[in-house]
Amino acid sequence: MPATIHSPTDEDIDTAALADCAVSVGHLFRERVAKSADKHAYSYPQGDDYAKVTWSEVKERVYDLAAGLVSLDVEPEDRVAIASGTRYEWALADLANMCAAAATTTIYPSSIADDVAYILADSGSVVVFAEDDAQVEKLRGIREHIPEVRAVVVFDGEGDGDWVLTLTELAERGQELLARAPGTVDARIDGITSDQLATIIYTSGTTGRPKGVRLLHEAWIFEGASIQSIRILSEKDLQYLWLPLAHVFGKLLLTMPMQIGFPTVIDGRIDKIVENLPKVQPTFMAAVPRIFEKVHGRISLMMEEEGGVKKALFDWATGVGSRVADAKLAGKSPGLLLSAQHAVADRLVLSTVRGRFGGKMRFFISGSAALNPDVAKWFYSVGLLIAEGYGLTETSAASYVNRPVAHRIGTVGWALPGMETKIADDGEVLLRGPGVMAGYHNNPEATSEVIDAEGWFHTGDIGELDDRGFLKITDRKKDLFKTSNGKYVAPSLVESHFKGLCPYVSQILVHGNDRKFVSALITLDPEGITGWAEHNDLGGKSYAEVVSSPQAHDMVQGYVDQLNAGLNSWEQVKKFVILGADLTVESGELTPSLKLKRKVVTDHYKSDLDALYS
């Protein structure tokens, strides 16, 4: 059997953080309030600015809501769902659940009614927090299928005096209970044990019904303590949080502030990120690779359009930054001449790029999917580190992460302290530790398929560990395909490489299982392609007209040729089709975290793929 490899030991670990863990998320929240009562906890949009709340103010609101849940006869480990986008009230609702000893069931607001009905029924949820009237109407439409749901609490909307309460009405119920029994919520927290259910997150899945991942309090506590132990964040940091809180990554980002003590700006308006970063000036932000790809592509295109002296200066400055980055990544210091050039480049160009992100950004965290190494290198060359990490819903989001003091582009870093790793004979990454799920809800058969008798979780990812313990994920085990010539292809590597080359691409799916050659479905970024169209006699044309034009095909072909130049012959994309519309979450082609649903996309465009081989 392959040897077990534990977390690296040549790093400064805060062992006290690991040794002195809270019992539950409720305990952790209460302890943070005691330590930081009057300190900044959260900010959230209010008009054109942000409102600030302290930890003690958050506690007052959370305790009212938690007591309100108790008044609705919510018992320990009862499931309480949240169907909402990312907003401050989501955090309040989740904390209320944790302090009432309930378990949160997360639901994306974009989920169709049929999926919502299944999740609520399968989880046995008894109360649902709903974002607005649209979510309430969705729930009303499926009410006969969710008989266990006894109440709906709406963030923005009206109550009906029966099934639907407003958030204020729930808080008032809680205040009445606390007036009679002030220790109600603290008693609930005191009764929580680390092995109690905290969260059920349903995997998006590409086939069949999603599976409910059961995550215990000890999993979230471990994640927070383990991240604190590697000292990459402190109370002095400021987080900008926009990711879906229904996703395991977003949920982790709500746990970390309670463990470490830094404040968080919660703002789920994705279209406002670029506008808000200079205003908020965060020190770190987590995102999915698509966001970094879009930023890289947008700035590259902007410089192309500027041309002349500005583009020449930009290219020189980023070239200098790239050479400095190469030196640092190799563990060397730049020479005197290069350092002097870098000082000039930074003053004239690179600092301006960083200013777009607020000017105080220490690093980004990237997760949920593979980040293109060229994109990561570009960000690093302008002085912005993207610390790529790795984990799954089944491992409470984070199992590996690069650190500012130790990182290798193209890897997902070192294992978090307390997480064990084993590489199976076929290259599959196996994980074991407190962050691993308790199992799939109501699905012991599926659980036994991925967690073996020794407690190893079989991730389904293929990876390799280098001599210093850095993990490189090469592909999903189930996504590897073999052409009819018997050659294996890792599609995600090819796709990631292409996204680093072509600034106009939005999505790419590489195809070729049992086919005689590799092909691809490609979509172009609707915003990015507009400027290109203006410069190629296609201004004013519709998106469909632009992407179906011979000019667009020739442009993409040029980038495909660059891609193929770095691939083995059997990996090269021989043919491709540009789709007439971008892939979307709403169509079911992307997950809410913007990952490609391969089977769905392949099925949707089967005729287009077949035509490439006819």
C-alpha cells in the first residue's frame, strides 16, 4: 500500500489553535462575542454605502432569531433551510440555527421548484428562511410536497399571518420567549456536542438527484482552527465575501471570522465587485477561477484596445513583474538592476492594477475548480498572490491551500494541519480527518462507496504529491477519457490551458471519449467579445451573429493553434464549434459555483459534437 503522508512539519504551526477548539459553531460564536464584543463584525450594503455592526449587536439579533426558532418548536438537529442569495441576513439565519442547536440546509435561490421540494423533503426541514416573495411563491407552489415545513420566514417580503412570518416577526417571538426564559438560547448552545449535525449541503450533481452531505459541528470547528493555525490571517484582516453562502466554500468563509476575529463585508452583488473593491479595500477575498479569468481577460483586452505607448509600457511593466515573480518562485532575490526596474514598473503600472482591487489586498484565495497557472502567474507578476486551495463539499471545503510564505503555482499547496492524505495506486487522492463528512443523508449506500472501512474519503480526483508535500490535481477520475486510439486525455488541463491563452473565451468543454480525435465546444464572453467585434467590422451585430462569423472562427482557431502547440498530438483539439449562447447556471449547464456540468452540456449539444465527427 502507498505510504500515508501527513501535513508538512517544517512550517510555523500555531498548535494552540488546534488544541483549544470550541465545542460547536454556537460555542465558537459565543466565544467570539465575549472576546470581541465591541469590535467590527460585519458590514452590509445600505443605500450607497455600508452599515457596520459589532459582534455584540450581531449576538443580540441572532439570539432573538434563535429563540424565535425555539418558539416554533425547532428541536436540536432539526433541519432549518435557507433559500437565499449571499447577504447579511443569511449569516444571521445560519447563526440562529447554530445557536438553536438546529442544522442548516442550504438551498440556492436559483434552484428550480422540483429540486427545492426534493431537498426540503429529503432533509426533513421544518422551517425555511426565504430571501423574498419570489422564493416564498416557489415554496407555496410545492407546499403539498413539503408537509414537514411548518413555517417560512422571509427576509424581504410580507407575512401572511399563517405559514409565512417576516424576519421581524420571528425576532419578536424570540424576544417574548427570552423575556420569560432569558437563558433559553445559552441552554441550547450548552447542550450541543461536537458530533451533532450542523449542516446539510446538497451536491449539485451532474446526473440524478443531488446527495445531501452531512457536516458535523466538529468539521467546521476543525476547518476554522486549522486555518488559524497556519497563520495566514489575523484580526487585522478584512474579508470581502460575495460567494454563494449556500456553497460549502461560502459557508467556510463565514466560520473563519468567528475563529480568527477579522471583520467581513457581505455583499452578494456580483456585478458590483469591481466597483466596490476600491471602496471596501479588503485585505483578502476568495473567488472561483472564472472571476480571475475574466479579470485577466478584461485587462488584457483593454490594453490591446489602448495600443501604442500605453500598451508598450504595460507590456514592459508586466514583463518586469514576471521576471521578479520567477525569481521569487525559485526562492531567489531579484538582482539590483531588476529590482530597480521593478520599482519603476510598480510605480507607473503595477500599483495601478492593484488599486483596482482596493490597494490593500494581501492575497486572494481560489477554490472550487482548477485555476489556470498562467492566470495565477500574471496576477503574481503584478503583486497579487492567488493562493489556490483544494477541497470538496464532502471535506468541508478546505483540505489543502497554498500560503503566502510557501506556495507553488500549479499546485493546491500543503495539507491543512490535521488532514491526512494518501495517493492510491491508480492516482486517486484519498483524504482523512475531522473535516470529512459524516456521510450522505439518507444514503448509506452512496456513503460506503466513497468512505472506506479505514475512514479514507475517496475524492474522485487524480493527483500527485511533490517532494515538499505540495499537491497537484491533474483531473477528475471520472472525467478522464480515452480516445478510440487508446490514448488517455485529461480534459480539465486542456481547458484550463486554453482559458489562459484566449482572453475572449467564457467556457470550453473538451470532448473525445471513444472518438478518433479530440474536439471542443467553446463559448465566448458576451462582454469581452463586444470590443473585438467593433474592431472586426461586426459592430452592432448580435452576439449570435458575431460568434458565428468567419472572423470569430478564425480568431478562435488562432488560439486553438497556440493551445495545440503545447499538447501531445492525441490531446490536440482538431475541431471545435462556437456555441450561439453562453453556458449558464439557469440552464443547468453550470453549477452555482460556475463549474461545468459535463454530462449536461454534452447532452445538450450532442448534435453539434456528432457533426464534428461526421
